[in-house]
Amino acid sequence: MKRRTLLLSGGVGALSAAAFSMRGAAVAAVDRGFNRFALDPEAPTPDAEDRDLHQALFLADLHADCLKWDRDLLDWSDYGHADVPRLYAGNTALQVFAMVTQSPVNLPWRSCLSAQDPNHAAWLAAIQGRPVRSTRGRAFYQMDLFWDAVHRSRLSDGPELVPVLNASELLALIEARGRGESVMGGMLALEGGHWIGQYDPSPGVVAAEIRRLYDRGLRIFAPGHRFDNPLCGSSEGCERYGLSPAGRIALEVAEDHGMIIDLAHASEATIKDAAGLLKKPFVVSHSGVRAVCEGICRPDRNLSDDSLRAVLDSGGVVGVGYWGHAVGEGVANIPRVMEHIMDMADSRGLQPDRHVALGSDFDGSVATQIAADELNVLTATMRRAGFARDTIAQITGRNVCRLFARGLPGGSDAMADQTEAVLRDRFA
Ligand SMILES: [Zn+2]
């Protein structure tokens, strides 16, 4: 009898192991399908000068969705776009890891997205064995994944993933990279606080939830994503309204705590409202601009010139994406989008190259035109477009570091100046 039970339980174990590996294969297939590469055959091959400059940069990227997928952040994967080893190989020094918690499926007969549409993020969570019913649960789960990777990286042979929670930790990261240490900085971002204020929008409840996110290490806060939510309207939502009263509280509290506000995906009305409310420069972490995007671009997703002006006037930066819907097909379009932003800044009396950054959207269910471990292709592309060495250094890292050094906890104008001085001293 005992032996039969053992055989039976062995059989059940084998079956569940088989089911587990089938689930793993299904998740990998979905991951491969959503996070494709559209690597540009016309992209320049980096020469020795491109590679030398690229290695001399301190590269910061404002947005990647790696935490959404069932891959170990510390393992070099042969599918999907990015992980710590591939980013490190591409000389990324600081990566923002965003958390997607609800993403409606684009229904072909509809021109907008709503919270009621089928939710791809919940479906993905279900096949990955993550929290299915709760957007909040999915956010906290992804924050746990980040912290787990941080702790394990200290014991691993690969590069150490160093969390950046305040302005002095950012400076310490820059100094460590300058000494050639095997470290890469990571920061947590939320892409849509859909649950905040959903049932109780009272200021105390909204503020308490922002505080809980802060305590878990969240430092970049995007109130919305691809549909109108209780905090704000989205650029692809059905109503596209501005900030709600709860949204105003959320942004004020987040900014006061030293979180960087990210208005990627926000409606024009939201950007206008936020620009009037925020005291510090904000970012649009991953985007293109509507005026310079042809062919496969999705106009609603990209920044209008009015919204772009609002970002520039705040002293903020736009992270330019690498995928076709944002910038158009072909990597040569990436510097074209950057030039449009620089021209707009110039026309407003601002220093042109201080407002552009990198916003890859790696692993964001897009087909990226540049690989994380071959980011020197981007440096080569910018050089072919005639960008000066100093402009490339501003765009690929300095602009983000300066904004973070001012906005993060412990940040100030003096800290921003000090951070920039160290970057100029140790890097290109
Ligand atoms: Zn996004």
C-alpha cells in the first residue's frame, strides 16, 4: 500500500513537473512573440571610434519592462530584449525597471482603450503563476522580483545590480562605474497606479499608498498607462481627461517624497495639468514625437508638440524609444526624433541637448530596433547623424543623472552640479 502511494505520488510529481515545464515553454513562446527584434539591416556597424566613445559613456535608460516576464533578471536569456548581463554588456550603467500591471488588448474595431478591455497583463500573470486578480498585487510582486535580484547579484559571478534610492546613491554608482567596478544601477518605476484612489480617492488613502510604494523602493511614478484610470487620462484612453483630484494628490505626494514623475502615456490634458502642478522637472520616459513619425507610428502614443513644449518648459527630459511605433522604421529615425526635440528646445531659448534621453522600452511588448548588448549601434547612429561627442554624452546619460540628482531624495541643484562634474571628469 505504501509503495503504491509512493509510486502514485511519484507519478503526480512527474506530471506536475511536466506541466511546469510545459507552462515554462508556453511562457517563453509568448515572451518571444511579444518582445521581438526588428533589428535594422541598414544600421551602421560600429567602428573603433564608435566603440571607444560608447565605452567611455555613462549610459542611463529611462524605461524597460523586464520585470513583467518570467526570466531571471540575472541570467543572459536568448530571447526577450534585456536582462542585467545583456544591459551590462551594452555598457548600460543605470536602468529603470518599470512595472506594468494592466494592459488592455487593442481591439481592432475600437479607436481607444479602456479598463474594461481584455487585460493582457492579467492573462500573462495567470500563465506565469503571478497574482491574477489584483493590479496592486502584480506591482508588489514585481518589486519583490527586483529586490530578490539585487540581493542575489551580490553573491553571483555577474555584475552587481545596485539599487539607486537617493541622490547620493546615484553619485556613488557613478563613482563606482568610474573606478571600473562591475556594477549596474537599477531603479524601480510604476507604469500606471490604476488601483490608487479606485475605491477610496480621499487624500489620506491616496497619500498612504504612495508612501507604501516609496517604502518599497519606488522612485519613478507614472500615474497612468494606456487607458484612462482613476488618477488621470491616457493618450490612448477613450475620454483622455486630465488629472483627477486623486491624481493631483498622488503626484504632489510622490514629488514631495523625491519620486521622479513620469508622464509617458499621459493624455495631453494630463500633461498640461501636471505641468501646472509640479515643482520639479519631470520626464516622459519612453516615447516618440508625433511631428516626426511616419509610416508605422502610432500618433496617439507619441508626444504632440504642445505636450513636448510642456516637458521642455519644466526643464524635463524625453526618453526616445527604439521601436518602430515610436520613431518609425529604421534606427536613423532615432536621431531625427532627438533633433526635433533639440530644435524645439532651441526655439524656446533652452540649451538644446539637455532635454533628450534614452527610453528603450525593452521588453515592453514592442519590436525593438536595437539590442541591449549592442547599444554601441545607437552611438554609431548618433555619430553618423552628426551629433557631437558632448551631445551624445548629454543624451545617453548626463541629462537623466542631472534630473535625478535634483529630484531624488537628498537631491538639490548643488547635487545636480556635483553629479554632472563627476560625470564630465570620469566619462565622455
Ligand atoms: Zn509604456
